[in-house]
Amino acid sequence: MPSYLCFPMMKFLFYLFLAYILYQLVFKFIIPIYRTTRQVKKGFREMQDRMNQHMEQQQGYAEPAQPHREEKGNLGDYIEFEEVPPKK
């Protein structure tokens, strides 16, 4: 094979190999990492939403109990008592 044909063919094969390596890098490394990252972020976001809903429910149950504590209405009759020493 003449040398003037060898160099362009080697250049073409090199670029073909480079394109293959780039293809493998993108589709076997970068895209899976991107998808995994997106899925993990979605999972954390869903967990945070569930925690926020749980906290809102807990606060919702605690709020009605607070006004009862603050109200100081009629406590009823005062009963006086004496301590009785234990029998021996």
C-alpha cells in the first residue's frame, strides 16, 4: 500500500476509534450517572415531602390541645385535706 494512502486511512481509523470511545463514555458512564443522580434526588424529595406531611399532621393534632391548656375557667370546688401518717 502506498504511504500517501496509509496516513489518511490511519487518521480515519483513529477518529473512528475516538468516536467509539466517546460513544461508550457517554452511553455507559455519563447517562447512567445522570439518571441515577436524578432518581436519588427524586427519592430524597419524596422523603422530604412525606416528612413535611407527617410534621403537619403532628402539628395539626397538637394545636387543638393547646387552647384547652390556656383556658383557665372554673376549676371547681377546693377540697382541703390533711395528710394522715401511716399506721404502724
